Amino acid sequence: MEYTWCPIFGQGGSSFTEILNAQQIGDLDLDFNLHLSWFPDSDPQKFLSNQKQVKVKSLLASAGIKDINTVASDGCVIYVKFHYGTSAAPCPTGDNCVPNMSVVRLDKNPPGFKMRRSNYYRGNGTVASQSREMRDVSRVFGIRVIAQVSGRGETFSLTMAMLQIACALAMAQCVYIAADVFTIFLNLKAL
């Protein structure tokens, strides 16, 4: 719920627009600090860490946006996924794992990214402004980047191998019990 405070009669408001230069935005570098931990034998505090630096204009080009001026007025929402390894070639260790980047534009209907924030406050305490209730409304248009890191790694774990062998040996006894019950069932049915 958002409260609406109407200004007092005669009290005017002001508005201003600040538009950043599209060329300057395109030349900005975004730093992605990627941290991922999935190897069972490694220290839990040790993460697979990479730092990737991407220019905004190349990120937009990967999302299919040819001209940055098309998103300068409305903005856009971009989903960036960094993926370590694939099912065909998983990462064997964290040292030789390089992330692949895929980019998708999420805002299709309606295009753009818009956000509205309101800041409510009262006057500064003087007699004239003490009862004045004021509101600043910010309508923000921009580029929103949502990033995710995932990966696929395979490594040999002695602990997991011992667990699987122990489960297999325990299940071997269940097979004998199931065979005995089935044999007894067939014998009772034959009588």
C-alpha cells in the first residue's frame, strides 16, 4: 500500500530528469565475481572463484540488443548465467574450469525496466514547514542484470565410493530374503 499525500494548496512541486549518456553506459565494465563450491574432497571454505569483466554494450549485444539507444529510455532486464562444465565435459578439478556465459533478455511484453520509489518526510521543524508532509517520487528506468552461477563437476570421492559399496552389500542380503519369500509363496500356492 502506498500513501498519497496531496500537497497543501499553493504548494508546488518540482521534477527533474537525469538521463545518462548511452555511449558512456555502453563503455562501462561490469565485474562479476563468481564463487562456486561443489567438490566434496575440497575444503568447504574453499570456493571455485573466477572474476569476469564484461562491457555493457557486449552484454547487450549478447542479449540481442543491437543499439543501446533503444534501451536508454525504457531500460531492459537481462539474465546472465555463468556455467562451469557441461554434461559431456564436466570439470574434473577447480583449477582448470572456465565458466561459459549465456545471456537472455527477459523483458519482452512490455519491454523495459521501470521502478518507482517514494520517500515520505515532514518539514524541517520550523513553524511554517512543521505541518507540511512531503513526498519525493523517483521513477527509475535502467538496465537490470540478474546473474546466476551453476556448474557440473565430477571427481572421485573415497567416502562416497565406500558408502555405495556398503549399501550394495546390505542390499545383497535383501535379495536373498526376497528370493526365499517368493519360493515359499510358490510352494504354498502349489499345495
